[in-house]
Amino acid sequence: MLRPVLCAALLVVVAACDRAQNQSGGTAPEPPSAETACNDVAINPAVSVTPGPSVAAAADEGLLGGPITPGVYDLARVEQRNGAREWTEETWRSVRVADSEAGQTLDFVTARGSADADPERFSARLREEPAGLIFTCGRTGEAPTAWSASNAGLQLQMPAEAGAGETVHFFQRRAR
């Protein structure tokens, strides 16, 4: 008879300790897995874009699309066009391009203010006609996109994040 009472009392004490630990914060939650966070692309802390007025290229060449060589690219420069607001924080952005059965996929990571700031991550599938990105994780919907690729880099023209105008992103291919 005494044994069941002791067992019940022990269970009450363990439950109270567990409840107290959970209420005091306990251990910090684990960061989301790369799958939950859309991708595992890492920024290159040595390559960033500092805020300042955009200097547009002398000739505003059309971005003709075409295949993009798979790999990782780091943002080296941006141009704000057609009324887009200038960025106000130092920004690190990288994109991984990969081939898949659905076409080319682009996995983005962006850190603002500091290279070790919490990154924003999103992924998209590149569509040729009409040209655009179809967001698959981290953002929803589509964005009209023009691009041009070379051995050295990648240019992506997308709607500006603030809404008006476009931003042309100039990415350089990361050394392997």
C-alpha cells in the first residue's frame, strides 16, 4: 500500500519539476533545419554591397535569358532602376543555381546589416516563358525576371523589394 503512494508522489514531483523547467525557459529551441529554412546556401562574408546611389551601366543592355551554369554566385553590385529605392543597409546575398527535372532552381540567402545577421532564405524555379521566378519556399507567387549569364557571372533583374521599380543584381561566380 505504501509503494503505490510513494510512486504517485514521485510522479507528482517529477511533473512539477518538468513544468517549472519549461516555464523558466529551459533550453533554447533548435534552429530550423535547412529543409525548413528553404536551403542551406551560405553567404560569402567577404563580398557585400554597401548602400549608396546606383551607378547605371552606360548601355542598358537587354538581358537575354538563356542557360545559367550551375554553381554559387555572390552579389557584387546592384542597380536600382525606374524609381526603385536605394538599399539602406550593407547587404550580403548569394544564390545557388542548380538543374532539376523541373528546370533550373535558384536558392537565395540574404543577410542585411551584418554578415552574421539572421538570413532570409527563399527558393524559386526559373521559368523561361514568360520569364520569371516561381517561388517555391520562403516567398509566394511569382516575379517577372530577366537574366543574362556568362562564365564570370549572372545578372538578374527583378521587381524592387520596396515595390516600385526594378533592381538589377550583378552576381559573380564563386570560386570552387
